[in-house]
Amino acid sequence: MTTVLDPAGQAVGTRAVRRLRLRRDAAAAPAGARGLRLTAPVGALDLPDLLAGAREAVAALAAGERTEEELAALVAGRDGDAGLMRWQLTRRRLGLAGLLEHAVHLAAEDGEQPLARLRPIGRGACEPGPTPDPTGRVKLSRFASAAPEGGALLVRSPGSPLAVELGPRAAGLLAALADWTTPAGLARLPGELPLEAVRQTLRLFAAAGLLAYGAPGQEPEADEQRFAQWAAADLAFHTRTRRPTASAGYGGTYRFGDRFGPEPASPPPFPGEKVALAVPDLAAVARADRPFTEVLEERRSVREHDDGAPLTADRLGELLYRAMRRRQTFTGGDGQELADRPYPSGGAVHELEVYPLVTNCAGLRPGLWHYATDRHELELVAEPCPATAALVANAREAALMKADPQVVLLVTARFGRVMWKYETVAYPLILKHVGALYQTLYLVGTAMDLAVCGLGGGDAGDFATASGIDFFTEGTVGELILGSRPGTLRTDVGVPRRETKR
């Protein structure tokens, strides 16, 4: 079927209609005799002295979508032309405060069909700019992402406080924008939207930072180093967690506090074999340890183990006791059970666990073990199996070792411990904790003259298979290899070989 267009490029009998409304998570309440207070997760806006027509206009925006013309007529009818001028200032304040949503509808004789809606999801102004030129070259930014939310397709750009919600009729624009095109070109596609509807939709895309621009032969997002060096997922992670205005909630918001209870400080014990570890005499350890500065300067990533004199269970136990045992448990003001360990943890949640994967350790049989920080004991999680073998092989390959490491320390996070309280920053907070634990294990291991080497990655899927723990509940977020230190060793790349100090 051929669409008949009028001289303006619109399908005959259709037109693009722009509407706006109060953002869906905002509420309006009376404030004084003539004022209103608007509240949303991102903050509040006080409008202390409104004329009657302006108050009705705000109430209309809270009740549903309106056109600018409908709002102006409502205000002018009650407040006159002078009130209309005041309303324009109020309307502008609402947009700059990020309290409005802007929509584009396709109107026809049989009604209106929503095409796209510009939604504030963080903290920032929600005011679309000018309508794009019909012949301007545009494409979808390679950093844009789309995901379902609330029954609609939401398209976002990293770091933007705005998103575009697409209706079914406009969703096809995403595929068409995968390569360079123009608004006029999009309007000529079979079954696509009339030109003015395309331009108004792209106006919302531009406001949300979803479009890339460039002259023929230019690819700014691929050619410029500052853009080319970023993978889309990395930039999304960085901007989401390091630009608080891009999210409605940031930090300790307890967004799941009314849905789930906090997880306890200790996970349930595993039913397997238990091995009680010897408790080191910290006073004797302190007398024997080298000075802190010497330990810090001697810290190296050691990738060779002395299999003739392997690590022992007592030495492994001392390392774990000194680095991550639980020294205290207490209850926070929010009712969450908190803990104290030798390394820092945001909010004292201490979500990290360590699973020693043993291949050669005197006093322990091979297998996957869990270190119970509260009881200072190891509990068997899994016997050697293909999944544990894969974890060992991955660690050996990552460390460039010729033989299997004596022990692989698998660091996991019980995600709910952090995500119950923290919003947006929860996962980066976990990674910061991993770094703190890495350095603690490194320094204690150096003081004990052990071979420690942190690894840059691992396979959380293999751990889930080996342990039987749900991937989304608890998973590996770090790995280190551990063993006895040979007399002559190879250390970090570029670091000379040296004799081990005994």
C-alpha cells in the first residue's frame, strides 16, 4: 500500500502532535494558600505563588498529557494574558527541574498513537532542543542501548539523565538508524512515519544524547581516540556509576528494603567435610614480621611454586586469618547484620567470601573449599570435577604457569549483601572491596614469604557449576593464585630475579 504525502511530507490525514505531562514518579501537593510543592525521587520544586489558572495547568499535567496550546488556553482563560506570561516562566522551571515528560503522537482521523516519549530518569533538565533539519546526516550512537522497562522499550545513552521510550510504531527507527541517514530518508522508507513525525521523534533522540552526527566520510565515535577507546558496555558502566545525575537513586537508598530482608553476615554452612584451622598467635607474628615498609617494597606477583615443599594447611589458615577473618559481628541502625574484618568494606557489609581451590596443599585434600570467616575453618564444597579442573586451568593460563598452582583463591561476592542497601554504586563498590582484599592478601602473603599473584579475570560460570551456587546470588569477582615460594623465583614482568628472603 502506498502512503499519500502532502507537500509538507506528512501522510494525508495524519499529523505529529507534541504533548507533555508531569514525570510519572512526581507528585503535586498544596503548599500554602496559593502554592504547590512538586516532589520526585530526584528532589522537590516549590511553586509558592501560583495564579488559579497556573495551579489548574499543573494539576492537568499531573493528571495526563496536554499540548502546550491546551495549557495556554486553560491559563489564559483564568489568569488572562498577564497570567499566561507568568505561566511560561513556571512551565520553563518545570522543564529545567526535570519534572516534565515530552511525547510525540501520530494523530489521525481515528485517534492518536503514541510514538515516543522523552523521560527524565535522573537529575537534569528535560527540555528538547530544535527540530532537526530534514537533510542532516544522523545515525544512532554506538553507545546507545535499548531495554524493556515497564512494558515499553527504553533507549538510553551513557551518562544522560534522559531516556526515550518508544512505542511500537516508532521502534523500527532504531534499525534504520544503524547507519547514516537523514530524517527525510527515514520518512521515505516503506511503512515508516511521515517526515514531521520523524523529525519530532529525532528531536527527542537528540535531547537524550542518542544520535551521532558527521559529514560524509567521518565516523567521530570510531575515529577519535577519546571515543574509540571505549567499549559501549565499559562507558555505560563508568558513566552510570560515576555520574550520579544519570540515575534517580545513588548510594544507600535501600531500594529493596521494603521487599526483601537483609542477608545475614554469614552464608549457610556447606554440608561437606569441615577442617578446623589453627589460630595463629598474632603477638608472636607481630614480633617476627618484617617492618611494614620492607613488606610493601618487597611485594611482588610470584608465579612459581615450590612443589617439593608445598603450601601447608596451617600456612593457608594463617594467611586467611590475618587477611579476612571476621573479628566482630554487630547490627547496624538499618537492621542489617554487619561485620568487621582486617580490610575495609563500605558500610561494613563485607560481602566477599574466599573459596580455596586446592590442588597441592599439605594437610588438605584436593577440592573446592570455603573459608568460614566467623568460625575460622574450611568446609568442603566440591570434590575435583571438570568444572574445578577448568578453574585451575584458567588460573594457570592467566598466570603463565607451566604447572598447576597449588591453590587458587576464588573471591566471590554475595551480591544481595550490597545491593539490598546500595543503588547504582553497588557493583563498583564490590570491585573496590576486591581491590582492598587483593592488596591485603598480597601484603600478608609477602610478610609470610608466600607466593601470591592476583589474576585479571576468571569464569564465574565455571564457579557456579563447580559450587552449585546460583550465578545471580553469589559469583566470583576475583582470583589469586597462592603457593609456597621457591628459593629462586620469577616475579612481575620486568622485575629482576632475586633470591627469596627467608
